[in-house]
Amino acid sequence: MNSIFSGTRLRDMIRSIRACKTAAEERGVVRKECADIRASINENDPHDRHRNLAKLMFIHMLGYPTHFGQMECLKLIASPGFPEKRIGYLGLMLLLDERQEVLMLVTNSLKQDLNHTNQYVVGLALCALGNICSAEMARDLAPEVERLIQFRDPNIRKKAALCSTRIVRKVPDLAENFVNAASSLLKEKHHGVLITGVQLCYELCTINDEALEYFRKKCTEGLIKTLRDITNSAYQPEYDVAGITDPFLHIRLLKLLRVLGHGDADASDLMTDILAQVATKTESNKNAGNAVLYECVETIMAIEDTSSLRVLAINILGRFLSNRDNNIRYVALNMLMKAIAFDDQAVQRHRVTILECVKDPDASIRKRALDLVSLLINENNVKQLTKELIDYLEISDEDFKEDLSAKICSIVEKFSPEKIWYIDQMLKVLSEAGKFVKDDVWHALIVVISNASELHGYTVRALYKAVLTYSEQETLVRVAIWCIGEYGDLLVNNVGMLGIEDPITVTESDAVDVIEEAITRHNSDMTTKAMALVALLKLSSRFPSISERIKDIIVKQKGSLLLEMQQRAIEFNSIVDRHKNIRSSLVERMPVLDEATFNVRRAGSLPASVSTMAKPSVSIPNGVAAAPLVDLLDLGSDDIMAAPSSSGADFLQDLLGVDLGSSPAQSGAAPGPKAGADLLMDILSIGTPSPAQNNTSSIDLLSTAAINNSPSTALDTLSSPAPPHVATTASAGGMFDLLDGLSPSPSKEATNGPAYPPIVAYESSTLKIEFTFSKPSENPQTTNVQATFINLSPNNFTDFIFQAAVPKFLQLHLDPASSNTLPASGNIMQNLKVTNSQHGKKSLVMRMRIGYKVNGKDVLEEGQINNFPRGL
Amino acid sequence: MIKAVMMINTQGKPRLSKFYDFMTVEKQQELIRGVFSELCSRPENVSNFLEIDSLFGPDSRLVYKHYATLYFVLVFDASENELAMLDLIQVLVETLDKCFSNVCELDIVFNYSKMHTVLDEIVFGGQVLETNSTEVMKAVEEISKLEAASNAISLVPKSVSGWRGR
């Protein structure tokens, strides 16, 4: 009949599309077809609709737009013939979605078809509804679907059951309407209907607690009996998959039992026998059997304590792990990941096998195994496992190295028993996969090296050796450059030899060679070159004998195409040339970097990789607020030559460059707020010569920068050559902390440990609330909060009262406010003490209500504070 | 819940695709391409599972099987049993085999709407409807009979497979 109409037949269209040699040709054919279809739609001939839509669906699958056919779907659905309806519903499912308003129009047709006398039409309508049902449609059509669950034909019953799962998922309120119908489905003999009935019950249990209770009470025993029947039943060819009777039904039943048993000891008790039976009797040489076993293991893990069953379950997983089928190994790893929470020891027994899976040729398995290994590691096995992983790093695929090195780094950071081991492992990782290592990882390494004063010599020599071999690993080169710059003298003189080291002979010019190579390599990036330049400046003072050569290298960079490098080269050159008197103090060794602060910053800026250093030491006791600033800085460093009188410039450099982000207390304790303001101006590159020039700490700085007549670069001079971790830590927090140091908050000086930036907790047109934080040293769970209420309006507030509420894991203590009257544009203070029992896991959160009177009228303001700094 | 069913040939052409969460046509094509590029780079003798969080969001899994010139792909979330999904592909393929007696790519291309009929009898709105291929065939045949009675479209005869693929 097709030939009497205009246009091509579907089959011909498919043929001509398949005959296309190029994508452009195909587009041409499709465009022509679409044009024909549009024309045909405009003619509105009902005979062409069916074919048009069939073509459109094919075109849709190829990825071309077909929206113009949507109305045709509706017309076809409304037509009386079965084939038209069928293709119409098919189009409805493929071309439309539940968000489109066209769907509103289809609800009525669906309702009619759900009540149709032809059960296949009913089936079509159910199928469409199950695919595209929206919340509105669910409400409108739920009674029809509910009725159809009792339909005489099993095909309709099972479709209605699945359609109901979609409906209750869309509108959870409707769940209770379906509970009775669902429980009647559980008594079905027809396997197909039983599967869908169990699925519906599962859905109801997960969204409605009452339904869960109902099924737990009424149906648990029945379900167990059903499961026992199919487990023990004789061979049933129609539902048999590889010798297992209906594995899909098995799986659905086990899944439902899991929900019923979870959190209920009685129900769990009832099902132990059958679970044990399934776990022991199921054939495990075929995929279907393993699927059932896998589901059974998952159920055993989820239900209430049955330790003997769990042993059985983990043994099944152990068998899976040594299975030759990749799929089985894959799911076993998945499952062991969950099992580790219940029985760490049992999983540890399979450690060797799991470690083998890390080396699997299959990327999916490798990734899973690696995740699992990192969960298995503890203090006892860290050395052995890390060694295995690092050994494998050498031979692994390039594209796996990134994941692997990241995992090793986090493992090493988390569990390192001693610093020398940490440094050794990190050097190995950097040597093998340096280009994949993230910035924060090698920043952390530098911080650790800086803190391990007895290992400086060892580290710099090890790095020197490594960088000769692995000069293409960018991050290794960076760390090496930094260390050679800082500890070059230790490298050359073999200072602090450890017993395990072989002595090496490195001349001063060998050390400079390494840095020269890094700075001249064409593929070194900006950061590396900048670090190399700073290292050269430092070495120019450490190695006076070859300072001319160093100067030559620096001078060459004057011609660098990178503006930053060029400028720095000019500045450093003049330091080497003209400022010999201050050079040695300018390039003194960095003070020890504060690990604790770095970790807080890192955790704050990188929530994904929270790392806890093995030795959380606070090297700089910030609490000594009254101590002179030079002492303050020197306290932490053991082997720095003390040069208190001349270290002003050095201090400034370090302060700005290194500790910029780390110590508000320092800047607070620095020579008074005036100097602080000074520093601040320089930092902000305001550039106006400050009136406080007599302050020693800023003179050198300014004169250095003034050489090239651009005082506004003072900041850059200081911060960019500083060690790279500044780049991440200082950028955001640094400014804040300095400002913080200036703010007249007296509580600041008393703080110890990490500091937190103040927040604006609440702001309306009339009222602003600021919080500043401090932590008493004795208890990390406690935070003292000083709230400042600022009246932004021109009216006085009287009877001012601040109320706050916190969740259960917090405890709140409010001190009385400094006044209950808040004058216009004035402020009052109130101290709060918050104790966080989930310290380190959850952040603070608070609801508050503020009441006051303005001109005798009551005002109430409410708000929630979610922006507390992390880690309080 | 099953998120998508796809059949892609070894050249990357989609032969059948059905998404159970709504996606725009562009997104569907992007996902099909993404899945295909993952599949075609997989070596032989590796597991049938893929981690594809980048394409389908967290906690989604993909299982595929490679038959002759076609990849059969199922994408689903954590609530489904991976091994069972692998069996479901088996059920789907067995059913198609019965339906077209020795199914090949061309059968699928030219009987697009019948393919959907079969699929809709196995997977219903993202849930497993029926796993017994005999039952599925019964339902599909009834529907075909009804269609034939109305004389709308007829099945493409087997001789078409003489046509060369691109």
C-alpha cells in the first residue's frame, strides 16, 4: 500500500542513508527526507503519518532534530488503529520527554487506552506511561494502573506493577495506595509477574517506612518460602539460565530481603537459614550462579549481625577474586570494598590477591583494586604495600600512572611512620611519575623537608642524584631546585651524612649545572624557571667562588621572553652586583615552614585530599605574642645562623613570601600596627612611599625594588621567587590574615594553632553580624566566637537580643552581650563558645534569631549561618 | 534502574538506542560517541564492565557485550546487579535470535520498530520486565499479528541482508 503515496518508503530511506559514503552525503539525504516529512505533515494526510513517524524515529536515532514530529505522535495515539497507536506511543517514548507541555495533551488519550477493550492497546499505554510518566500524570492515572495490577492477563499485570514503581517514585505520597496490590502480587505463581511484584515491593519499602514495616511483618516469611521453593525446585527449562532456576527472581528476592532484614534483628534471624542455603548450594561455575551468589553476599552484608554468615560471604568473595573470569573479579573487588567496613581482618587475608589485581591488564579492575588497596593500608603494612605499589609504578601504563601516583602519595602522607621514609618514598614517586604529581603534594613535601632539619643534607644529596637521572620529571626538578637553592652548601660539603649514604663528590659548579639545565631547558615551565632563578640568587651567596658564573646565568635571563623572568633577572642581577652587603642576609635560609598551618590551608583549599601529616608539629609557637619578631622567626629553625640585627629584610621576604598565609599572629605581633599598615601597603602594591620609612623592615625592600623605578612590583619581587607553595596558600588567605592582624580584635593574640578568617554571619539592610574565631589551645573541639553586631540603620535598637540554635552534635554557650542597646551606627559584642563533638568531620552550622525594638516597634530577624570556616 | 540501552556497531553507528532518563538528542549522541570511544579502545579478554562516571554521573556502571559487528550496551545505576545485567544482555540477544533466526546487524537496521517492541517487552521504563525469551516472543508475536492484520508495515524479508553495509 505504501507505493501509492508520495515519498519514499522507510526501507528505501534506510537503504539510501546506508548507501551514503560521507557524513555530508548522509546529512543531505536526511535533510531531504525531513523536508518531505514536513511537507507531508502540512498536508495532514492521516495515511502518511505512520510512515512519517517511523522514518522520524530512525532519523532521531542518527542524531538529527525531529521536534516537528511531536504533534504527529499525539495524532497517531488518538487514532483508532492498533499499528498507528503503536508507532505513536513508540514515538512518544523516543521523541518526547516528561518535561514537555505536549505531554499534558496525551494524558487523556492514555486514560482512554488504559481502559481499552484490547489488552494490547492497554499494554502499549502502560508501557508509554512507564517510560514518560510525570508527577501530574502519575496523580491522574494512578487509579487506572492500580486497577490493572489485578488484570486477568499476566502480561498486563506485570506491566502495571512496573508502571506503579514509576508512579510511586514520582509521587511518593501515592505509595500507600499500592501496598495491598503489591502484597497480593507476592503470591503470584507466574515468574514474570512475581519479579515485577517483588520489584514494586522493593520500591515501596525504600520510599515509605510504613510500607516497609508492613511488608516486614506480613511478607517476610512468605518471601523466604518462595525463595526456598525456587532454590530447591526441579529443573524448569523456561526460566533456566545456565542451570540456575530463574536467577533474576533469585536476585530480586534477595534484594527485597536485604531491605527487610536491614535494621531488624528478627527479620534477619528468619532469613539466615535460607541465605546460608543459597550461599552454599548455588553453582558457581556460570555467570548466572555467580550473580546470585554476589547478590546473596550483598544481602548478608546488609542484614543484622550474623557473623558466621559473614565469614561465609567473605570466603565467597575470596573465591571470586581468584576466579579466571574478569567480571567476577571486578564485582568481588566492588563487594570487598563494602565488606571492609564489617570485617577488616577477613579482607586483609586477601591482600596479596588484591595487590595482584592492581597489576591486572584490565583498567576497570586495576582502578577498583587500587581503591581497595588504599582502604586496606594501615600502620603495620604500609611499608610493604607502598613498596609493591612503587615497584609497580615503574612498569605501569602511562595512563594509569596518574591515578597510581596520586594514591601512593596520599597513602605515604597518611601513614608515614618516619620522615626519612616519607621523603624516600616521595622521591621515588617524583622520579617515576613526577609529571603527574599534583602541586599540593610536592608543596607538602617541601614543607616536610624544611621541617626535618637533620635530613636536609641527606635529602639534597638524594635529590641531586635523582635529578641527574630523571631530569624530565618536572616536579622532581622543582623540589630539587628548591632544596639545592636552600641547602646547596650541605650538598657540596657532604654535611650531615647518614650511615646509609654513599659519599658523593659534588662540586659547586655541578650543583649550578643542575639549575642551569633547568632554567635553560626549553620545556621547563614558568614556575620551574622562576624557582631556578631564586635558587641561583641564593647560591650566589652560598657559593661565592663561582658567583660570577651564576651572575652570567642570571644575566642571560634578562633576555627572557617572559616578562616576569626578565624583570626578576634584572632585579637579582643588581642584588648580586651592587648590594653585596645585604645579599647574604637577603638570601638566608628560609625559616622552617609551619606544617600545621600548611595542612589547614591545604585541607581548606583542597577538601578532596585531606591529609594529616604523621607528625603534626607546630614549629612556631605563635602564642609568644610579646617576643621580638626576630626571635619569633628564629625559634623554629635549628641550624640557621642567627643574624638578628640584619634579618629585617629577610624577615620581610619570608614573611611576605613564605609565611604570608600562615601567621596572623606574627603580623599582629610585628612591630605594631603601623608597620603592619606599611607592609600591607606594599603588599597591595599601592606604591606610595610610606611615611613609616624609618621602619627597618621595609627599607630594604623598597630600595631593592626602587632600582628599576617600579615600586609597585615590590610584591612580585618578594612573592614570586618565594617557594611555590605560596602560590596556593597565600593567594587567597594571605591578604585576609594580614588584614586580620590589623583588625583590633584583642582575642587574636591569645590564639594558638591555626587561625580562621572572620566571616560576615548575617547582613540585612539594618543589621550586620560579624564573627571572629579563636581556638583555646587545650581543646580543639571548642571554638570561641566573638560576634559583633553592627547597626547599619540611623535608628537606635533597644531590647536587643540574639538567640542561636545548633544541631545536636554541637554545644553552644552564650555569654551576655556587652549591651542590650545598639546605638545607631554603633556596635555591640557578644562572646559565644561552641563545642563541636564531631570536630574534623562536620563543620559548624547555626540558626539564629535577633529581636529588637526600633522606635518602640518589635522587629524579628532570622537567618542560618552556613559559611563557617572549615575545620572548626 | 537501567539508564540506557544501546546497540552500536563496530564503526560507531548507533543501531538502536533507548534512554530511560530524558536527554536531548545532542546529549544522546554525545553519550553514544563517548561510550563507543571507550568500547573500541578496550582490548580483548578484559572484563565487561566499564567505569563511566564521567559520562553518566556518579555511581553509574556500564556493561557491554560484543557480538560480531555489534556492541550491546547497558548503562545502569548501583541498584542493579552487574552480573545479572550481563545475563540480561544474553536474554536480549537470545530473544532477537529467536525473533530473526540468526540475528545480524541488518535485521536490526531494517526492523527498527520491531526491535523496540522486543526491547519494550524486556525492559520497561528502566526496569526488568521479563527475562524469559519464550514469554517475550509470545508477546511480540501477538503484537506483530495485530499489526499485520491492519496491514500497515510488513517485516523485511531476509533477502535484504544481501545488501552491503557501509
